[in-house]
Amino acid sequence: MTREDEALLRRAIELAATARAGGNPPFGSLLAGPDGTVLAEDHNTSITERDITAHPELKLARWAARELDPDTAAATTMYTSCQPCGMCAGAIARSGLGRVVYALSNEQLATLKPPGTGFTDAPAEGPALFDEARIPVEEYYR
Ligand SMILES: [Zn+2]
């Protein structure tokens, strides 16, 4: 990690403080091009927007997929105040962003949060009905 990376990471931490000051969970992120130019930045708004998906990493991954061509996305780095959660990591993978740099790891975050505030997976059942469920999928990929 370079000094430039650390400077951009400090901006993501400032955005986390902005989120907190506005009544939201304290997480912030930004996207920077290869020369360090900030392309977009955001912070968590999950409380004020009443949207459980309003994590800055997800919002920026969606922005990148919409606004950047694939080569530009691949040359773009996300700087984020905390390691992306599973939801955001999936969106980042689909966005084509080339790199993620984070401050707190999920393990470090867990030590800072009160016990019992993490997320648990919903019980899931499956697979089932393969012969029926595969029809629209096969038609799509033909
Ligand atoms: Zn997330």
C-alpha cells in the first residue's frame, strides 16, 4: 500500500465520519482512477434512506457498472473505510472494478461492535425442481 493509497483511504474514513454525523452507520467509500483522481464517493445512508442495501460500496459498484466502460472500471480502485460485506463484495465482483483497498477488516470491525449485532444467513432450502427451473435459464443462455 502506497502513501497515495493511504491518503485516499483517509478520505474514505472521513466519509465514514460524515455518515455517522448524519445519523447513519459509519462507513464511507470512494472510487479513484489510476492517477488517484476521485471519480465518485459516497457513504452509508441505510438509516436515513430506510434502505438496508444503502452501503457505500454497493452504491459505488452500481455507479461504476453504469457509468464506466469495462477498461476504465478495471483500472479503478475502490477505497473503503471497512472491508466490504458479502452483499457489497458480490456487487463489486459484478461491477468489474479492478481493486479494493480497505481500512478495517471485517474481523477488526467485529471487535468494535457490540455483541449480537452481526448478520446471520436466512435458512435456505434447495436445490429443487431442476427440470422446471432450468428452462428459462437455458433459454436465456442459448
Ligand atoms: Zn456492504
